[in-house]
Amino acid sequence: MTKIFKTNLSKIVTLIAVSIILTVLFLFIGVKESNIGFFLPRRVTKLVAFLLISFTTAYSATSFQTITNNNILTPSVMGLDSLYLFIQTVIVFFFGSKTLTMMTGTSNYFISIGIMILSSLGLFSLLFKKKGRTVYFLLLTGMIFGSFFSGLSTFMQVLLDPNEFTLLQGKMFASFSSINSSLLLISIIIVVVISLALIGDFRKLDVLSLGKDQAINLGINYKKIVLKNLIIIAIFTSVSTALVGPVAFLSIIITSLSRHLFQTYKHGVRVVGAALISFVFLIVAVLLVERIFNFSTTPSVIINLIGGIYFIYLILKEGKK
């Protein structure tokens, strides 16, 4: 046990060191005395957003895989990404180009979060309303609604004016180029407050990873801990999606890498490891877009490309097992 602890600790320290090096590069590369006042505050805002997205994604994906007892599924199967895109499409479809301010302001942020959280609570009520329903009922229902919202969004997008579709296109992919600092502050407050409810849950998730029956036999209130974490997952996913846009494949990459890198059942270690991996991954993706591709693509394209390939690899690997 001591050897495993030391190994995991050394890996976390290594990830922290890599994160610090990348942070310094990201903050000061290309910065001069004449432009430091312009670039530095904006880059600090991006880094804070990276940290926020990394933590919310790491916790949501890791706990979701524990609850579903599946190493491939992520919170995106609940359809929140499709619902977010549907909300943005409806706003542009009915209000047109007049929504430019609304699309980037606090009103859109709170509307998106509110609808996504209420929809998630509706799904959870269906899950726990009747006995005998499992988490897989939630996944199936979420996938059906996700496909439904995705189809509606596509239909409405076809009818949009090209200029209005261009406005909507900025919300269809995750963007880290222009993060609203006021929305970031609101997101930090929400995440910090909700995180206080996580104190003590990591050990319960450790037990829950043994399976439903074993967790109940060991004294875990299965229904309570699952419902609580599903609500937190919905809030975290909604906040991160409303802040920067959908980043569906990021969660599958970081949770899988964290699980293979840290050979432990302890969720505290795995969440911290996944958050650090996510932070490194986001910085590298943004640096590639800004320094190599000269803004000809977006970080979400790189993330989805790598994540999609890795997802196919995981499916093939599980299929062989």
C-alpha cells in the first residue's frame, strides 16, 4: 500500500510540475513589456477557466462511471450537450441577429444552466419514481431525448439565415478564446458552493465502485448517494457547458488516462489525476491552435478528434474482452 501511495504521489507531483511549466509558457510566450498589460489578464482568465473546466469534468466523469459501473460512459449520454445546442438554436431561431448580446451575456448563461438542470432533475425523478428502475433507464432516456433535441436543432438550423447560423456556429463548439470574466466568476462561486457538498463523498464512491449490492451491504445509502451525485454531475456539466460550450470527448480521455495511470480505487486520487491531465490537455490544445495552426481551427476540434479516435479504441478493446 505504501509503495502504491508513493507511486501515485510521484505521478501527481510530475503532473503538477508539467502543469506549472505549461502555465508559464502559456502566460509569457510572446509577451513583451509593451503588451503585457493586454495579454496577461486575458491569459490568466483562460487559465482559471481551464482549472474550473478540468475539475468539473474530472469529477463528473469519474463519479458518473462509478455510478453506472461502466468505464466508457460519460455524462454527455444524458443529452445535456444536445439540449444546450437546442437552447442556443431556439434563441437564434426566434430572435435572430438581435440576440448577439444575449448569446454572450448572463441571461443566456442562466437560461442554459436553468433549463439543463431542470431537465436533469426531471430525468432523475423518472429514475427514482418507481422501484425496479436502474441507472441504465436514465441513460437510455437521456440518449433518446439527446437524439430528439439534436434532430430538432438540425431542422431549425437548416431554416436559419446564413448570417444567423454564423452567430449560432460560435456556440456549437467549445471556445476558450473569449471567456466572459463575469460569467467565470459566477461559475467559480457555483462550483465552490456545490463542492462543499462533496466533502466525505469520495469514500462513499470508493465503496460504490464495488457494485450496488456490495455497497448496500456495507451500509451505503445507495439511492441517496446516487441521486446526490447525479444532481452534482448535472450542475457541473451545465456550468462548464454554458461557460465554454460542449466538450464531449474531453471526459472520456481524462478518465481513461487517469484510471490507467493511477492504479487505485480511491476517487480522491483519480479525480485529482484526471483534473491535472485535463488541465495539461487543454493548455496543449490551445497552444497548438494559437502557435501551430494560427487559429485555423479550434481546441474543441483537436479534443474531439483525439477523443473520438480514443473512444473507438476503447470500444474495440472492451469488445475483445
